[in-house]
Amino acid sequence: MMTDNFPQPDASELLDYLVWHEKGFSLLDFARQNLSPDLAISITKIFWPDFVLDEGRVFRKEAFDVSNFEKWKQSTNADLIAIQKVMNHIHLASDFLYKTFENLSYANILYFGTILTHIWKCALETTYPDLQFEVSIEKDLDFDDVVITFWQPNLDL
């Protein structure tokens, strides 16, 4: 259940939706009428990414590269938490979904990022029920953007 502290979207800047809103339609109505089958299926990879397990640690499959992982191990003295944080992180508006969010306010980027962190936490815990995860969202201090990442707390592996 959403609370008063949970961010809500600012629909006033969703120009395509505003035409529908004036006719009494909700965001859900708008999505149902405009989301193509191709986009509906492909967007699931944003919300529920594929993961890979390596050396007892989970990474976003799309971001994982063995040689990069080995380089990070050398440069961090094998700090697996630091490696997970950097290899799994995304800058939501300026990198990950830059074309989609180029005209959105920070409030809407934060809204989307907050939803995404909750879903990623669920995806990780569902995919790896015996493992523990931390998922974080932080403001990018240089841009009106958010950074999302996940890692596993130190465990005896």
C-alpha cells in the first residue's frame, strides 16, 4: 500500500496523457490503450532484468562482463560489495532511459526510480530467495537524475 511518503507521478508534464486526462481517463486507462504488445513485453526487462550469478554475487546480466569484473577485483582489492555497486548501477535519466526521460522533471524521474527499486528488490529476492540484497536510490549531485544500484551485504560465502 502506498503511503503519503511514497512519491506520486506529476501527470502535468505528461503531454500525451493530458489529452486523455481531460476526457476523464486515468494513467492506467492511457497505458491500456496505448501500450503496444512489443513495448509491453520489452519493458518487462526494465522492471525485471535478467541476472547472472558469479562468485556468489548477483549482477545485472546486461551490465556484467567477466574481464571488467576481474579488473574491478584488482582495483578494489576484491571488494565484492563495491564491485556490485558499480557494475549494477544505472543513472536513470542520463544513461539508462535518457531518451525517455530527457524532458521529465526530477520529481517524475524520482517517482519512476522509486518504483523501479521496489520492483528490482522483489525480482532479486524472487530469483534468489536464499540471498539477501540491498537496493538503493540516490540523487545524482551533478544532474537532476537518480542512481539506482544493488548489492549483497557481506556474507560468508
